[in-house]
Amino acid sequence: MTMQKIDLFSRPDLSLFFESRREDIIRYIKALPDKHFGNDQLEEETKKIRKEYLVRMPELDFGNRKRTESADARGTRMEIPYSGSADLLAYSPSQTSDHQLTDYFDDDEEMLLIKEIPLSTENITAYFDEQLALIQKKHKELSTIVWEETDNLSDLIDSEIKKRSRKIRDNRDFLDGLAS
């Protein structure tokens, strides 16, 4: 089991993440050889760019969450199955991080684990309910932003490909005009 620590919704720089993505897309499209802008290859190249650079928000399966007792009596923990990359869960949906949850995700099991609570704690259920509500709220807010930004990235890909195709076509027309 590969357990990695993640401070959920703690990084306030989501806009920088997407700005970096935009710069990477532009740089990638500008570096493509002209031959990739032929009609047959352009559609395949566009699919490749979308697959590489568009972001998939991790989905948390709250319906299949479960509480487990630790075998070594360390405490009780909540497990939430997820799909996708947990990395985006580190970003806050707001510009500032107003609350930090330190949790773990397990890449092998695709499970988000809420902190273990000692068995002696009387308020285990209340704690997990509070944390779950907060995670659901932040996840929903983050999802809205990520989907909007992903649409913007998709539009950018289309725009940059059209711009680059137009430039290649204009250069060819210019060279053809010189040759006549």
C-alpha cells in the first residue's frame, strides 16, 4: 500500500496551476511540426493534446465510504473511494485556504483516508460527519472551478490550433505567391 500525505484544499494557487497548463498548451502547439497540421493528422493531434493537458477532477465516492477500526488499536478511520488524480484535491476552491484537512490517499487502493481518531474519542461520528460535510462542500466548489477551467483549456486548444493552422496556411500562400 502506497500511502501519501495530502493536505486537502490547502493550496491557494489553483489559478497558477491552470496558468501553467495554458502556457504548456501554447508551447506544445507552437513546437509541433507543420506536418501535424494536415487534415488527417490534426484531429488525432488535437485528441492527443486534450488527453495530455485537460484536467479530470477526481471523483469521490461518498456513497461507498466506510469506517474501519485499526487492527493495531490506533483508532477509527474513514475511507472514501475515489477515481482520478488526487493531486487536485490539494487546491482550495478559494484564493486563500480557510481550512486545512490533513488526510492521506492511497494510490494503489484509490482510497482517501480521513485522519484516524483514537478509539477512546467519544465524538468519532460527529467528527467524521463534520469532516465529511466539509470535504463534500470543498469538493463541489473545487469541481465547479476545475470544470470551468477545463472548458477554458479546451477552448484554448481549439484557438491555438486554429491560429497555428492559419499561420501555416498564410506562410504557404506567401511562398506560393513568390514562386509564381
